[in-house]
Amino acid sequence: MAAPPLAHYYNYRNPLYNNLTPKSMRIDIITVIPQLIEGFLQESILGRAQRKGLCEIHLHNLRDWAVRRDRRVDDYPYGGFAGMVMQCEPIDRCISTLLAQRHYDHVIFTTPDGEQFSQPMANELSLCENIIILCGHYKGIDYRIREHLITKEVSIGDYVLTGGELAAAVMADAIVRIIPGAIGDEQSALSDSFQDNLLAAPVYTRPADYRGWRVPDVLLSGHEARIKEWELAASLERTRRLRPDLLQGQ
Ligand code: 6GU
């Protein structure tokens, strides 16, 4: 299945779009280790998107919502199982406070047993106004939080990370970079690998000949139609060779 259309970009080309003030997307990330993602969010495209007012990303330290004097937010699991479990109360206090302030489209929990994150999911989430991402940690969180407060559980792949922070950073990056204006060339988000279930064609820059390694002649020809044709053929060839699974059912 190809990614659903990037509705943003269709709006962006619509003359009526210019009469609308594009709303700024808000992402609230709840974590016990905010410093893991703090720096990442301020750099490059994510940092610039926030400074341009295209989105707001707020980090919340779950320990600020701890009910215990030692600021711990985990405890031993009932049943005598191994590992520690994040308690209900700090998470509930943090999420409920946010939910009282504005409407949220999703309260996401990062967990290896969640739905696999993908480009279509990133496209959908980038259309949301406000989302919360709760980073999982330890052996898990008290399941009652997942039953009562979480609306979407997401994994970034079939491997286990020590915490959900990297997953939250991955999701924020994939979501924010496709907000119109986040990357300079509006077209380039549409020509990403995976937006059409094809891997992107190779790209080259100067010099045209480096140690005898030559850039394909067609790219130097200035012949737009032939270049487009080459690009599609290269995309298809690389997809067939490297990711034949993407071509199944098309
Ligand atoms: Cl979202 N969390 C953790 N802890 N591990 C993961 C993951 C998430 N996605 C893949 N592995």
C-alpha cells in the first residue's frame, strides 16, 4: 500500500491556503530522561521548524510529577515478576494536566509491542494538531495506563531499546520534517523514499568526474524528460534489488 497523500502539500498548493494561518503543531513528550532528546530537538530541521513557529515540542520530566519524596516513578511488579514497572499516578497526573489544557488527537505510548511506525503513520500524525508521546521505560508501565489513557501504541522496529526516548525522537523527526516549510524545497518531502513505496534514485554533486568515478551522463544532459525517465528507472531498479517487498501488491 502506498503512503496516503500528504494532505499538507495539497493544501499548500491550494490558493485558499494562503488565507489561512497554518496552525502550529504541538508535540508533548513525557520521559524520565529528557536530556536524552533535548539536544536532538534543538538542532537542524527540527530546531529550525520550532524557531519558525511551524511546531512546538515540549519535554516533560515525569519525575516532576512523582508523588514520592525520592522522586522515583517506578515500583516492583505485582506477581513477583522481574524488573520494575512505571507507576500509574505520576503518568496520570502529567497526562491529565495536559488533557485539561487542550484537545489532543493522540496519546501515544512507545513500546516494542506497539504498531510498527511507518511513513503512512508519520504522514497521518503530521496532520494532527496536538499529540502526546509517553516514553516507556523499565520493564513497562502499569497496564491500566495503557487501557485508560493511551490511544495509540507505537514501535519503531523489531528490536528492544532500553527506553522509548529514541523512538520518540525518531517519530518527532519523521513527523515534523514533512510539515510544509520545515524543509526548504516543498517538493523534496514528496520525493522521499517510501512516499511512493519506491526507494529514491541516487543523487550526485560536483565534480562530474572524481577519480574517474563518473556521474551518469544523462544527469549532465539538461534533458528534463530523459532525466525524469532515468530517475524512475533507477528508483525501480534499486527497489527491486534492495526492497522487493515494497513492490508486492502494487
Ligand atoms: Cl517504541 N520502545 C522500546 N523500548 N524499544 C523499542 C521500541 C520502542 N521500538 C522498537 N524497540
